[in-house]
Amino acid sequence: MKLIAIKIFRAGITIWLVVTIAFLILRLSGDPLESLVGDDASQQVVEYYRQKYGFDRPLYHQYLSYFANVLSGDLGVTLQEERNALEVVLEAIPRTLELGFLSLALSLIIGIPLGIVAALHRNKLIDRFTMSFAVLGFSVPNFFLGILLILLFSLWLRLLPSSGTGTFYHLIMPAITLGTSSAGSIARFARSSMLDVLNKSYMRTAAAKGVPRFRRFAWHALPNAAIPIVTIIGFRLGDLVAGSIVTETVFAWPGVGRLLVNAVQTRDLAVVQTILLMVGATMTLANLMVDIAYGWIDPRIRTSADADRK
Amino acid sequence: MAQEIAPPTPNQMDPGTPLAADAPQLGVAARIAKFPPLVLTSLTFIFLVLFVFVAAPLLAPYHYTTQDLLNRLKPPAFLGGPAQYIFGTDELGRDILSRLMYGIRFSMFVAILATIIGAVLGSFLGFVASHLRGWVEESIMTLVDVQASLPFMVIALAVLAFFSNSFILFIAVLGINGWENYARLTRGMVLQAMGHGYAVAVRSLGMTPLRLYARHILPNIASALIVQFTLNFPQTILLETSLSFLGLGIQPPLTSLGQMLGAGRAHLLLAWWIALFPGFTIVLITLSISIIGDWLRDRLDPTLR
């Protein structure tokens, strides 16, 4: 319980730091009034806005009110439509989740069996082959894989739509693009974690007392090998978020990633800021959940997890 | 070459490994010939890339901005294009081969510089954390946790959005990527090394901490840091190419592999060669370095596995 409390405390600090960093880069990036009013604005106009947005107050005061605004969900308005930035971002989230979940599922379905098969045939041809495939999988950058798929399936074979959304067919190539690198690293990870377990003494004991091969792998090895695989999913989340930025842009998929890229290109700071804070909070909570789930799956962690930090 | 006996190098990276001590002294060529073929291929490719990185202005048949408007979107010479453009031309009639060479030059320059910045910054903070302990260590490690838990690409995009994009800022942003790995690694290993006999002995002889770190501990942990470098380098290349691909990294008229790929996207149907050559180059570079890194990790640092 104490450990969970510490973890929650750390997560809180992380989120606080993200908000502070967002505030700092917002202020450091120049006088916010310069972009708001033109160069030729009179002193009066500048003063008016300075007071209206509270830029005349001391910095710590601005910081506190910024914090209060963030907590109440007021993250500014977008440049184009003067809409609440939070609203605009929230609209895009379901699309990103749809794509993210499908590609995560895809990478698990492909990655874990490949890793296990490779581990069971260690140093044989199958192992070499699957592992080369895995390394290739995460060496090919998202944007290039996406382009290759578009070239092959949309432009040459004319089987799948190259961009946009609407039908399930629109989802296929983005999901493959996003899932491939994850599948590669999950396969590698599943292999090494399976190998670790296979070398354990209880596996030798099981073999010695005559447990059949399949039962040995399925009942003795898999549950133990599954523990580290749970954490890799936590690590992959960050890569999925980063990957979705590129993938959504390549396939014009109307999710948060493409929104972010568009916002950066047009310097729509309210949207960028909202996404930064939201990703920060989501990732921190996700990591917290993975940590807690890890301790729940593997009771040993609960007692010894903090040892590695000492 | 084969007859030459290599000088008995005092394997500075890791004096503890039996590799150098036990193996009979072989000639350099004979040693290289014993590398796995895949590693050898990767090394050859990386040397080729480094050669292009250094010599691009001499090798490239044209400057990367030279336009030939009469020869726009021409296919590579081996597919029936004009003979003077081996890899074809882009939408402004610029030679793809030349742009590829300069793209390698810029991408490698940015990636090498940024990876060094991250390595130096991270290792330094790792040393600081392990030397000062207390709240300094706690704050540095909290920052490490924060950075490790956030997808850096989002932060990089935010920074590039808030401050207008400049070449120096871009390199600085890429440099910050990955420092946390070095910091964590260095801190852990320094703390471990301080408990070893040699560190205790040298310290009790009155050596100053700075000298102890630089002369005794750094050489001992260098191999792990080098492995980390090879793991980090492809990530930096991917971040650079991704950002440039999105049009938020290296700006035209400068070129980079990612920028070429991003620009070639618009002409995919008419001229796939604009995007595909830089794309495959990126894949081969990251793949080669991953292979070399894996191999180095197995050789230099068996404990890391």
C-alpha cells in the first residue's frame, strides 16, 4: 500500500512538472502580446490586453491562475474557429483510440506468438528468421512503411484507400503501419522473457518429473513469462502515441496526432498546449496503472520493487 | 596486413573482460574477418555512410539545390531516365543522388551532434547525481522518470511550435532526447563502481573525486555508455527524420533524408524514386547500427543482457 502511495505521489509530481513546463515554454517563447496585437498597436490597446489577460501581474500570480485554468479545463481558444481548445482535442480522441487499440491488439497478436516460437526454437533457423523480421519491423520508420503501403496497395494494386476515414478499409493500412514496430519489439521482448523462464530450475524440475512438453510450456513457462510482457505494453504506449502522430499525418487520419501536427504548423498554441498536457496526464496515469497492475500480477514486486532504486 | 601483429592494446574500455587477455594476438585483418557476416556488412555500410557524410561535396555530381527544369521528375537512369541522373530527378529537376548524399550529410551531422549532446549531458548529470546524492539526486532522477514516461516527440513538437524553428533549437531539442538513459545508466554504475576495491583504494590514497571519476571510473563504465550510444543513435535519426518528414525539422533549402521523403510524398504516383531512395537509406542506416549495437553489447558487456 505504501508503495502505491509513493507511486501516486510521483505521478502527481510528473503531472505538475508537465504543467509547469508548458507554462514556462509558453512564457519563454516571447511576449504573448506581440502575436496577439499587431506591431502598430497603440500603447493603450497593449495596456488593455495586458490587463485583460493578466500579463501585468507578477509571474507567480500568472502561474497560479494558469494552474487554476488548467484544472478547470480552460485551455484557451483555437486560432481558426475560436472554439475551446479542449473541445477540439476531445473530438479527435476517439479516432486516435480506435487506431491505437487496433494496432496494439495487432502487435500483441503477432508479436507474442512470434517471440514464443523463436524462444522455443532458440538459435534454429526459425529463431533467426523471426528475429530478423522483428529487427526489420522496428527499424523501418512509421512514415516510410506507411508510404510503402500506400504505394503498393493504393497506387499500384488499387486495393485500399490511401487516406481519410469512414470504412474499415481505411483503418487497415494505418493500423499495420502503427503496429509493425510494436510487434517487432514485443516479439523480441517476449523471446527474451521466455528464454529467461526456460532456463529456470523449475522448468528443469518439470521436465525431470515427466511433464509433457506442451503442458510444460503452456502451464509452467507462459504465466511466468507473461509478467514482463505486461510492462512492455506500458512502454509501448509512449511509442504508440509518438507513432500515431506520424501515421495519422501520412494517412490523413483525423485523430489527435494529425491535429497536433497541423496545430504546430499553424502555431495554434492553445491546441498544442492542450495536447501536451493531455498526453502528459494520460501517459503518467497509464504508467501508474501498469505499475500497479504489475504488482498485482506478481506478488514478489510488492515487497521488493523499491530495491532497484536504492 | 595479415602478418602484422596488432599492438597489445590495453583494452581501455573494459579491462575486466577476458576477451582481450585470453585471445591470442591476431592481426587486425584476421580479427575483422572473424566478425559475423551480418555485422561486417553493417560495418561496411556505416563506413560508406560516414564516407559520404564527410565527402558529399566532393562526391555529389551536382549541388543539392541545382535545378534542371527541363528534366523534372525523370526516372532513374537504369529505368530509362537521362544518363546523367543515376537516381532520377525531383519536381524541380534536382539530382536525387546528389540530394541523397547531402541528405545523408545533414541527417548524420544532426544525429551525431545531437546524440553526443545527449550522451554528455546525461552522463554528466548521472555523475552529479551519484556524487552529490541527497535532494540533487532525487530531483535529477525525478526528471529522468518524467522524461522516460512522456513520448518525447510530443514535447519536441510543442517546443518547435512555441519557439519558431531554428537549426540550433532543432539540434538542442534532439540532443535532449535520450539523455535520461545515460543519466540512469551512469548513476547506477558509478554507485556500483564506488563500492569496488579499486575505487575505494584510489580514494583512500587521497585522489580528488574529479580525477577518480575521469581517470578510473569513466574508463570502466565507458563500454556500457558506448552500447547506449549505439542504441540511442538510431532513435535520434528516426526522430530527426520523422520531424523533418512532417516538415517541422530541417527546413528547405537545406535537405535531410526525412525532408526528402516528406517532399517526395506528394509525387508518389508519378515519381516514387524521390521518396523511396531516402527511405531505404534511413532503414539501412538504422538497421546497420542496431545490428552493430547488438553485437557490441554482446561483446563488450555480457552483464547488460
